[in-house]
Amino acid sequence: MDAMVCSDEVPGPTRGGATDAGLAGVAALAAGLMAGCASTAGGVGGSLRAGDIGSLSEAELKRQVEKAELAIGASHRKPASDEDAARFLLQAQLSATPQEIAEVRRDGYLLALVRRMAVPIEQTGWDWLESRGYGFASVRDPAEYYNSITPATDMAWAQLITAPDGVRKRVALALSEFMVVSLNGLDLQWRSHHAAHYWDILNQHAFGNFRDLLQDVTLSVAMGHYLNTRGNQKADASGRQPDENYAREVMQLFTIGLLALNPDGTPQLVAGQPVECYGPDDVSQLARVFTGFDSDFRPSDASVKLDNGQRTVRDTQSTRRPMKLNQNRNSTIGARFLGTTIAPGESRAGMSALNVALDTLFKHPNVGPFFGKQMIQRLVTSNPSPAYVQRVATVFNNNGQGTRGDLSAVFAAILLDDEARGPAGLEPAASFGKLREPMLRFVQWARTFGFNSASGRWRVGDLSNPATQLGQSPLRSPSVFNFFRPGYVPPGTGIASAHEVAPEFQIVNESSVGGYINFMRNVQVNGLFNTGAGPDMTASFEPVMDLALNASDLVERISLLMSAGQLRAATKARIVRALNATPLNASSTVDQRRNRVRAAVLLVMASPEYLVQK
């Protein structure tokens, strides 16, 4: 392996048409957005009010936005139509309302994004569990919540469906599919609390710095348990060696990938062949750094004895502490990986060695294009152009103010890029866009049509069964490789012939297609979680009920809110004809009107123009 290819840090950024001042303008807005975000409860999120970015007045904020837009040279600053505004919202967050569409048209893309990034976290996932009675006080409950992953599943759905910080939640969900911890692989006490705190880490750092995110992920007990750093020990005379799982995956999946990349995300070639970024020795040596860490249990933690004293259950406080270092279990024999050397000896052990390792990964030139491309895939399109990837990687490398890894600037670059905002991707022949993930379809539907839990407990449950449900649930990936691979190519398709990828199609089959339609029909008609007195969760469909008597207007509104108006005229006409086959008039009952709305929503959500988000 050519060490120069894989270990040199990326130089300063250049961006076609953009100046450093323009990037600095965006970064300043993002920095102001997060600066002064004096921490709220639990040290997570910001207390910033929309329009109160730093010390800027509303008028000054708008002036700075206009200045940044001019400096960047963005071709698309304000949406020309409601459809353009809805398209932006459905890429940036989890749903779009008529009010939000009007706000984006008023403010333009950049200011609208800044306002939405500034919305604080209302309640952490960890606090949600505690407030619903799943904490230590429940330890003697026969449900044994300390051994259950169901509360965390419901927490994730509740956060995605109800939280006001939709942009943050959308980004956190994308991060959860990049740095994967799955509830399916957590079998420790208070597993739901561990998963909830991991979810909170992703939310906390969604608009922070990638280096901080990487450290908190690494020291998370949930990640430590999932990928075996928790309790990992140094080599000893018996032949024991450090577990290599996290060392491998933190490189392969969380930071640099397998192959050396150009700044535009394409593989570097030597003699026509791609170059591997690391080898087995890098993995085994890096694994030494991830030894000696374990849960931070403290003498002051409360505990109880269960099962006639055979089982000790501690309280939930340790679930939100980072792992602590036990120096006696930490390797001090030194390590060499990715061109970096950690010298032997106590002075370089433990946290110092960990910081060197994480700094090495963070500064690797692959991180910008590797991370940036996958975030583009999650939010915008499966097949971004190399130029698009390079523009995003450039911002990752330097936000215009000399800061590397500024995630607020990175996600702004992804969502404001001309390739994301321009009309070219909407052309019928364009391969732009991506398949909507099933869980995102459900969340969008729930947020759009007033889906609510009367009890506030949100017992949606695990919807991972593809035959009868969605085939997907948040924080429930089947493995560390996510629900699907970023490079998945559906075999025997035009996508394969075009040498393109379609990641989400990896979880699509005949069973899942039917399961999705049937599930959406059932949840619209019957709701979820029957309490005996009826379903706890139902949708009101209030945003469109006033249009029930006019099938054409009804379909237009649903098309706008769900697909950014991308349904073809022929598709809308077919849906309208189907609806009009059951005539309604002014004397029609509320139930009859709601049934028409349900049918219209289901038909829109089954249409190809909705399923493929452009």
C-alpha cells in the first residue's frame, strides 16, 4: 500500500464558483446558530430561538444570508413554486406542511435551513423513557423493562413522529444508518436506555463536529457493547489478544472505508487497480488502543437484588455515561496504524492513545468524500455526481473558517447544492433521486396526517416484518452494515446496466411491496395498538379533510405534501377516477369523507412517483 495515497491530510478546499468568504458566510451562520446554544436539559441541544442567530436581528440575519448566497454563487436561492419548497423540506426533514412550504418560499432555502437547524431538542430519548415510567422505579415490574428493547423502539418512533426539530431528527436518523448500533445486538441491562442515549448522541452532534461525534460514539456503552470494546482487554501471556471488531468497523464503516478515494469519492487507481486503505496489521494494532474501556459503574449508583438475590440490577445512570478507562486492562505496548505510531509506555496509554487514534482517523483524506457521499445518498440521491461529492467533501475539509468536520456546514452543503436544488433531476429520463425508505414513508405519513397516541406511550412496536409491516424500524438494523449497503446494485435491472446503485432496493422484494401496502391500509383504517376501547394511535387527516368532496383538489394537495407535487398528470387522473367511482356530496358523512381521504393517500403512497423521491 502506498502510504502517501492513504494517509496525507486533505489540503485546503476549493469550490467551483464559491469563494472562501461565501463558505465562511454559511459557516458563520451555522456557527452562530450553534454558538450560544447554551445547553438545555442534559447538555443536549440549543436554546436558540428561530431568527435569533447569535446576536443578529432578524433584518441583519436576512442581510447576512443574502450576502452568503451571493458569495456562494448558488443558482437556486428561493423556491419558484410550492413544489420546489416541498421538495427541499422532504429532503431536509421528515415531512412538509402548507405553513412550512410558505415559510420556505418567504425565507429562501438557506435562511429556512438555518431556522430549522436552530430548533432545540425538546426532550432527549433517555428522558422520554424516564418520563414514561421505564426507569429504575420500574425495576420490579413483571415486564422487566431493564431487559427489554421495546421501550427504545417506541421512543424512536415517538421522537421521529412528534419532535419539532425535524431537520435534526432526519440527520440523526441518517447518522444512525452510518454509525450503526442496533437494538437487535444489545443484550445488557437497561438496553433501551443505552440505545436511547446513543440516539441522543447522534442528535446532540448532528450539527456539531464530526470529531466530537466520533469520540462520543466510540466511548458510548451501547457502541462498546455492540462492537466489543466494552470489556476489551490487552494481550496477555495466555495468548489472549484484543478484540478487533471496533477497530475494523470504525475504519471500514464509520470513517475512511476500504479504498483510497479521490476528493470526489471515486477510487484512486495505481496501475489501474484500486488501493486499499489499510490491512490486517492496521486493524490488529489499532485494536490495542480500544482496550481497557468499560461501563462507568459508581458506588453511589442505586441497585436492587432480584431473583432471590441472584441478580443485581443497577439504576439507569451509568447508561448515559461514557465508558471509563481501566489502565490495568489497557495495552501500553504501542501501536502503528495508517502511518501513525503510538509509542509504548504509560505516558502514551489510555485516553492519550485514544485521542491520537481518533485524530488520525478524523484527519484522513477519505473521511470527507466517504462520509459526504453516504449522507448525500441518505438525504438526496443514490448516485450523486463526483462533482457534487467533491463540493461536499470540500466543506467537510474546511468550512471556510479553517474548521474541519463542521457538520452544520456539511449538511447545508448537501441540501443547498445546485444538484439538490436544480430542476435537472426532475426530468423523466434523469436517474436522480432515491427510493424512500419504508420507515421514512410511515413517519412522513404520520407527521403529515395527524397521527397521534392518545396515551402518549407510542407503542408502535417493531415493524421489521417485510411480509406484514414495513420491513424496517429505526435503530433495528439487522447488522452493523445497516439495512442496505451504499453500493448495492439490483441485479438484472436498468440500474445495473447503467452502472449505478440503488441502496434501498436491497430491502425490496415481492413480499415487502405487498406488506407495505397492506400495512399502510390497515394503519389508516384501524390505527395501532388496540386498547380494548379502540386503537391508541389514529390519524385525523385534518390537513386534507376539507378537500374530501373535490377529488382533484384532494389529490393535488396530497401529491404536494407527500411527493412535492411530482405525481404525473396521468397518475393523478387515474387516482381521481378511482375516487370518483364512489361519489360524495355535501350530505356525505365524516366517515365517508375520511374513507375517500384514506383511499387517496394510499394510492399516492403506492405510486412510483412517490416511492422514488426526487
